[in-house]
Amino acid sequence: MDLPETFQSETELTSNGALAMALQRAQPFAEAARSSGTLSVYARCWNTWLGWCRDHHTMPVPAAPQAVAAFLAELARQGRSISSVNVALSAILFHARAAGHALDRKHPAIGNVMAGITRRSARPVRRARPLALDDLRALVASIAGDDLRALRDRALILVGFFAALRRSEIVSLDVTGRSPFELRPEGLMLHLTATKASAATETVAVPRRTDALCPVAALERYLAVAGIKHGSLFRAVSKAGRILDRRLDATSVRYILHTRLAMAFHDLPQDALASRLNRLSPHSLRAGFVTAAADANAPEHLIQRTSRHKSVATLRSYIRSADAFAANAGRLF
């Protein structure tokens, strides 16, 4: 069906008051297509692009592919990683589309420069070190006491590990809200909404365990003391030890994990402790689950059911055996 004649030109679209208001009301839904973290990164990249365009007397929108290619090349010369350059390109494409302009990632000017950056700048991917199961046991055992902060940290670490959660997913959990959970006799059921990898709700089941690493028991103890009935699950705790209304942010997960690791391994030499903490991050919980499950010979489809990786190839990149030489095909013949 042909559009009404009054809607056929861009100028007339923008001058139509009723349609402009409808488009304005639709904007929050368009923004929700990407996570707040992604939008924040895109905003920083966009500001860098705007500054580069001012310095080089070129228009940021609509952007000339040759200008975009030159900008990306400059980022590479500054030592930015391939991943960072790709994110900058995605940010420019995102804002170009939002402004109604087409910019082709595969344009020869952009494609050739990106191929060259990839070839010249390729280096091993530095992944977060998986948190080993023995280290997890030591970490949980070191969280002494049953004060609110200890109960929260123990539950946060164990749920994050056994549900293979990203840090943004850990802090997004709700007692009642967009990402709620259910406590069942068999275990814990998480309903993760609008995660990094999916706009739909994803369900993760976490079974009960019979040892000190049971995430369900840890969560139940935390809830019993915190008395949270609605809203966010993992919250800030005051200096006086009271639960606050403020939801933890993703940075808090790193702080909690590193603080607890430093306490657990305080007897290590300072340089060894610093090296260990430098290689461990909140993503170590997720990577640790995948690695521990693989080392226990869990089938890939069962690991994938928890980790929610869309690609088996991506899942396999997480599977880092504790002893790559022992688990090696060269030993089989």
C-alpha cells in the first residue's frame, strides 16, 4: 500500500506535528533495544568522533566513509584494540541510522581499513581467568560471619558462579521486577530480562547443592536476614549494617569480588596476590562455571543451557581446561 502523499518526503515527516509526537513517544522503546551499558559506551565513542570531525573539518552526520576509515585508522595508531575500534565503528553506525542516514560497514574504504587494522593489530585475546572451583571454595569459606554484608556477598558470588551470570545480570536481579527469581524445592529459577545477548526473557535453573557452595541456601539466608520483599535483590549495605534501597551497580561486583579475594588469599606474597587479582574479574565467575562444568565432562548442551551462549564456538572459547596438556588429543595416540 502506498503511503499518503504527505508522508513521502523526509521534510514533510518532520513537519507533521502529530507524527513527530508519536515518534517522540516511540523513542524510549528504540533506546531500549540496547542495554544502558552499550548506550553509555556508544556515547563516549560518539563524543570522540565529534571531536575528531571538528579537528578535521568534516561532517559527523552524514559521515563520509573515507572520513570514518581515517578516524578508525587513527584509533588503531593510538594503540586501541581491535575490539575498541569495532565498537567505535558500531557507535558511528548507530548514530547515523538514528539520524536517518545510511552508512555501510562494508563500504570498501571502511572494509579495507578494518581488514588492515585486524591484520596488523591482531594479538591474543586477553580473557578473564576463570575462578577455579577450589578457589571458589576457599573464597566462600573466608567470608566469615552472618552479618548482612557477608550474607549478601556470599549469595552474590555463588549465584553469579552457578548461574554463569554476567555482572550486569547479577545486579539486575529483582525480588519483584523485570528480572525476578523463584525459590523452589529443587532450586532457584532466574528469569533474566533484556540481557546483553537477548532482548527476550531467558530462564536459568540453578539446582540445590549439598555442600557449602549451595547458591540457593546462601540466597535464602541472605533474604531471611535482609527482609527484602520487593524491588532489587542485591543492594548496598550501610556502614551500620542496614540494607539500603540502592541497587548495586556493575562496578560494585568487581569491588566485592576483589575485596573478598584479597581477604581469602591474604597470606600470598603481595606481588602474587596483585597478579591473581589482576587476572580475575566479575566475568571470572561466568568463565569459572563453564570451565568447571567442562572439566567435569558435562555435555556442551547442558553447559550452554546455563550459560546461554548462542554459539557453540563461543562456548568452546570459554572452556579452558585447568591442565591443557593433560586434556590433549596428543595423549590419545
